[in-house]
Amino acid sequence: MGPDPAVAAVRRAVRHVLADLPAGAMTLVACSGGADSLALAGALAFEAPRAGLQAGGITIDHGLQDGSGARADAVVRTLADLGLDPAGSVAVTVDGEGGIENAARNARYAALDRAADRLGAAAVLLGHTRDDQAETVLLGLARGSGARSLAGMPPALKRPTAQGHVLYLRPLLELDRATMRRACLAMGLEPWDDPHNDDPAYTRVRLRHQALPVLEETIGPGVAEALARTARMLRDDADALDGLAARAYDELLDDTSDRDGAGASDRDDASGRDDEGHTVAIRVDGLEELPRAVRTRVLRMAAVKAGSPPGTLAAVHVDAVDRLVTAWHGQRHVDLPGGLRAFRRYGRLLFGPV
């Protein structure tokens, strides 16, 4: 008799992503103790040895609730009982801009990056499900974001670390939360329900408990699945457009020295270098000919290369820069996040520090 269908589904999803990892590699599961990541941890503990891989687990103590340290210790014991080795916890300090959710996310990923470096992990598995993906798409839609944001969370993402890079994998994006809970029950695992997941102070919680149920009731069942499917299709489109934009950026980057005098009056360096934090110059004549979907990606890429933070560089900023190309009438400059500005001089669009 085989495993419970929910357990089989989770194991199959994990087996699929492990197949591309090198033999003997260390894999880590990031586990909060909730049903999603706990089911993932159980599946990794089962599948990794059969794939010839090492498997460990890590939980992040954000310190945002009383007793968080004891909760982290309990999760570590569960991970160890599953056979994951090493199993440990990392305490982080949650602070910074963008609200508590963004700050917690940044602290969590930074800690996972460091843990992956320390343990030599090739991959870190994350427990995001199809429901999480649907919420992410709705959040992007509400914020008026572009295709990349609406494409949701990628199933695989390579992040640079101090020692190189680590691959983050999301095996569960095709499975729903209900399957995770059934899998935990079948594996004899008792998930922890984070009270923050029911706190309406958080936008994502309101989406989960209010907006999505209303959509299901109004439109019909299957909304979350449809949103996740839309994300997959948009990701394909966004990947293709990003590839075209990257090639256009390389072709239009002006790496000549500052011949137009702009550097003397407006900038110390307008050489066109694209090292982060330096002025970047793009030829306007080539920009004008690009389709808008590609052109705006080139402009965003140039701004980020010059040092504008991707998280705060919004569509409104890129649209304003685009008008320097498509509706040029001598306007001075466009201010950008990160203390940068974009301005047009002698057939070039320049991005650099104020």
C-alpha cells in the first residue's frame, strides 16, 4: 500500500526539483513549523537520501512574538526527529524600511543566505504553495505592477551570497494548502499555526481570509488555481521580454568618455559605465525604436545598474524617464529613488547620482 495521496503529491514535487542537483549536494529546507514548510521538510527527509543528497533544516526566529525562541527550538527538534542533519535555528533582528513584513522577509533571506554559505548548501527549499502564489499575484495587481510582478514567485531563483550563490527552490507552487495539511496529518506531524497568519493588520491576511473567499463566491471556484496559472504564463512572457531588453541594453550602452560637457555642469562622471552606483548612459536613438514593453525594461535596467533600489523603483518613475525619450521637450531631469536622477544630453539618456 502506497503513501497517502497528499504525501505522495508532496514527495513527487520534491523529487522533481532534487533531480537537477549534483550528487552528494547539501540541501536545506526553511521551516517555520507551519503546515506548508513542515510537509516540505517531511518530504525532503524522505526523498533526499534516495536521491543521493544530504538534507538539513533551518528555522528562522524573527523574535516578533513572545516565546519565539522556544517555538524555534521545538521546530528544530521536529526537524531532527525527521532525520534532517544539520537542524538548527537562527535568530534575526527585524528592522528597516518597507513595513514589518518586508523587513522580516529581508532578514529571513539574509539569514538563509548566510546559513547556505556556512553549510555549503547547493539549494534551499521554500514552502510557498499555489495559494501563496495567488495572493502574490493579487497583491501585484492591486499595486498596479507590471508583468514581472504579476508573474508571481519563480519556482527557482539563484541569489548571490558572500561565498557565491545559492539556489532557492519552491517545489509546492502547484499544490494547495489543504494538501499540505493532509500531508502533515498523514505523516504524523503537528503543524504550528502562526497567529500572524490570522491578523487582519497584514494585507496578505486580508487577501487570504476576505478577498479570495469573496472572489470564489462571486466568480466561482478555482480562482486561486487560475491566478497561479496566469502567473506561469506571464512569467514566460516576462522572461522573453527581459531577454530582449538585456540584449538591447548591451547594444545601446554608451561606454564612450564624456564628450558633451554634461559631466562638467551636471555630473562628475557621465562615462556610461554600468557598475552599480556609477552613471549609466544609453543612446536615445536606439531607445526610440524599441517597443515600449522592451524600452521601459531597458530604462529600469539602466536605473538599477546606476544604483536605484529595485524595490522602490516604481512604474511611475520609469514612465517619467520614458517621457524623456518619447515626449522630449527640453525638460531638465527625473528624480529616482536612491538619490539618482535621469536626464537627457546630446542624444544620450544618463542615470547617475544627484
